[in-house]
Amino acid sequence: MSAHPTPSRNQSTSSSDLRLVADINITEFMRHLSRTAPGCELEEYEGTVLFAGAHANPSPYRNAMIRFKSVLPEEEALAFAEAFFAKRNRAFVMWVRVGEDAVLERIAQTRRLRILEADGLPQLARRGAPDLAQPRDGVELVHVDDDETREAFVRINANAWGLEGVAFDLVRRILFDPDALKAPNVTAALAYLDGKPAATCLALIHPWQVGGGGVAEEMVAGGYWGATEPWATQRGLHDLCTRAAFQSAARMGATVMVCQNSPGAAKNIARMGFEQVGTFRRYLVPAGAHLSTPLAG
């Protein structure tokens, strides 16, 4: 995998533009997941996206509500989500954009919803792809391009998220289907350590209008499912796969790179030249909750 240079043109893109396109990329990723696996449903209205996966597990990328535009009043967006998930009797994860979704955050805190990441989820972006890293001894980096590597990609994520030993058919319903890796606008990297699948990262690529208003179109790549087997951590594999996925996206035409990471992983991403453009907080909404109904008294 040869390095792809950072675009030479000097385009001014505000942090608010980058935050918006990062949010749009997440929603496009949810659309992508809904298209590539049976049993998934997605509805959206006025910038609010609702996604129900093939399993009731309330994963942030399986049963979730997210807003990428503040068109619909927050109380109405929440009522929209409650009705959608009530039909399915499911809990869901509510993504809250810190600052933009202040009403949702106030409701979540007032109702004492469980927060998934106490320190929030940093949203990061940069122009151009980060440089590639060189695999260490015993490490082989490959492109995910067949059934074997696609299944290995999903299994690594399952093991990293505490689903080790769970039947693969259930894993693909709880997390994501391997077919999500087949699309022409997805590129994925897989690292083997001493001959065993050990780490992953994918990038989803799609167009966006720079600054809106019909300005020139660019391609954005969002990084997802960066995971390392528990036995293979602290070997630089997250860094290796993330860089490789974004470099591959750059070769496919992407000029803006975005991702969401835990605060710990964000420190590594920052060393790749990414800057924080926003923060999410994610709350677990129980099945049957009526958060859009005012509290008594």
C-alpha cells in the first residue's frame, strides 16, 4: 500500500463544515448498514435518522437515533424516535451532539439516562490521509476482499466488544453483516499478527457539497470498526489499520477524513493530524420510555 499525498490545493473548510460532514458520514454509515443486511429498517425526517438493526441489542450502530441537522425541534425528534422504537419494543441509543442538541442532553440528564461514555465521544477530522505506518515483524497487512477476510473482520470486532464465543450468525445480527464490506464505496484493512487475524479498520466514502449552496463536490471518508483482538493490543495495530484504511480511501478519491473515537483512541488519531471538531454523548433510552412527555410538576 503506497502512501497517497495530502491534496495540494488550499481549500478553506470551517470546523462547523467538518463537524456537519462528519455527522452526515455517520448517518450515511447507518444507511449503508441498513442496505446491506436483512431485517434492518431505517427512517429519517428533517435531519433525524432512526435505525433499527436485525437484533434488539441497543448498539449505537444497530438501534439508534441521531440528528445531523437541527431542522426538527428536539422534542419532536425525540417523539419521532419513541414512536419508531415503541413499534419494535426496543431500547435505543440516542446520539447527542454536544452544543447543538442541548435540549436532548438536558432531557437525558434530567431523566438520568445511562451515558455510554462518561467523557464523551470526540469527533475528529483532517484534510488528506495520514501517512502509512510500516508493519512490524510478524505483522501482515491485507485488504479485505473475500469471504474469509470479511468474516475475520467481523469476528475481530466481536471479540473486541466482548462477544467472543458467540455464534457467528448472532454476531452478524448484533454488530454488522460481512456484506457491509462488499460495497464499492467501502475499503477495509486487516492486520495479521503471527498468522492470526488481529486488527481491523474500514472507511466508508461518499460525496458531499463543500460549504453547501452548490459549491464543488468532494469525497469524504469515515473510519469505522477499528478494533484489535484483546490478545494483540499494544502493538500499534490500531494505528496501522486506521492509516491504511484512510490511505486506501484517498486512492478512491476521498479528500476529507472523519472519525469518532473514545477519548483514549482519539489521542492516537490526533497524532495522525486529526483535529477535534465536535463531541458526542450517547445515552441509552430504555424500551417504552416517554422522554418527550414533560415531567410531572
